[in-house]
Amino acid sequence: MDILNADIPIPRPEPMVPAALRVERLSKRYRLDSGEMLDAVSAISFEVNAGECFGLLGPNGAGKSTTINCVTGFYPASSGSVTICGLDVYAEPKRARQLLGVCAQDDTLDSDFRVFDQLVRYATYFRISTEEGRLRAHALLERFGLKEKANEQVESLSGGMKRRLQVARALISHPRLLVLDEPTTGLDPGVRRVLWEILMHERSAGTAILLCTHYMEEAERLCDRVGIIDSGRILDIDSPRALIHRHMGEDQVQEEVRPGVVWKRPPNLEDVYLKLTGTRLDLEAGES
């Protein structure tokens, strides 16, 4: 047999699938009233793959919200690049945003609409038909426990309900990348856990999630990997367990919770953050 001329199939490499989100050496600088330049974000790099929840963990003022605003194209980057499923956010903003679902830290709901109409109208921005938008809106209101509020005005909702509606709205386009900035702020523990379950379901369905939070339990429960950010710089990236093992080992942590009372517990992400930055998350103040 002439092996050189035999009809033998040649294996071909699988095509590279771009990350759902790739951030490369992203920087954002502001000029202060004094004329000085502030580096809100300094040359940070990370990526989020399909079916992965990536957390940005840090206190207010660390650069989390600035990063989100650059990722979504709301702020122009001073340098670096952001791509969503291979699309450059700044070169192809319309195409990139069609793949995005965003829940901002601030309330961005339109108070002039009823709850149900808010979702249906938002769906049209993604070229979703009114009929399909109505079906998706009904399903989302059911999932988020807002079915009974469908015909009420948005402005009549409580703060926690508005927060749930914002996350629901972010999901109506079935985004490839879901970006959440402090999504559970203002939610009671029970509702927070319901939202966690919804986010875990979305992740298992292949949605990539970028989650900014300062809640330790939220990051440890939801995130496959975490980037610890402080003063605009990412200090380390890895899974919560790997970060704890690398920086804390298996030692017990001793902390004086009040004079004369020492609490011993296994190390967690908060201990890692405290070791890396020298600050506690729950004592920070200011805007992110």
C-alpha cells in the first residue's frame, strides 16, 4: 500500500472559539478639577468564557463600576481593548451590545411604564418581536416573583422589586454575556438566594457572567474565578478556593470581633483581600 498517496483523512484543528469577554490591558484615566490625572483602572486584563461566572471583588472605589462602564462601551477606554465574543466594543458597538445584558448599579428603569410593558419595550431594542417579547416578559416575571406586579407602574415598586426587575430586563435578550454591578444590593436574604439560583441556572445554560460585588458569600457561591481589585489594579485572579489556599493556606484565622472576644474560623475571601490590601471590605466608603 502506498501510504504517501493513500486517502487518509487529515485531522484538522478545531476552530478557536473567542472568549465571551476579553479585556486586555484596559486603563481609564480622569482629569480631576485640580488638573491632576486619576487612574481609575490601570492596565487590567482578564477574560470570561461561556458558562463561567467571573467576579470582580473589591470595595467601593476599587474600579469595579468603571471597568463595567468600559466593558459595556458606556465609557471610552484611555487605552487597552475590550471584545465580546470577538467583537470590538469600541469598533463595533452596536453588534457587541446586541450580545450584552446589563444590570447597572444605579436604577435605570423607566418609571413611565408598567412593569410588563417595561420588559416588552426593552426587548424591541434587540430586534425581538412584540409577540416574542411578551412571552419572554411573562416568563421572567414568573421567575423573579413579579407576576402579581405586571400591571403596576414601575415607580410604585419597592427598591428590592426594582432591583429584581432590572436583572430580569437584562435577561430578556438571552444575552451571551450578562454584566451585573452589585445586583443584590437592597435585597433581603431570601430574595437574594432566589436571584443566586437564577444566575446559576443562566451560567449552566452557557451564559457568561461578569459579576461585580463586595459580598463575600455571593462571590464564593457564584463565581468560578475571582479577580481581586483595589485602587484600579487586579491583585490576583483564580478560583475562590485556589486564592484562599495560595494566600492563607489551611490556617485558622483569629479575629477580635469585640474586646476580649476572639473568633476562630476557616479563612475565606475576605481574609485574602485583607492580606493583599490591608483593608477590610465592609469598612470602605465612597463610590465605585
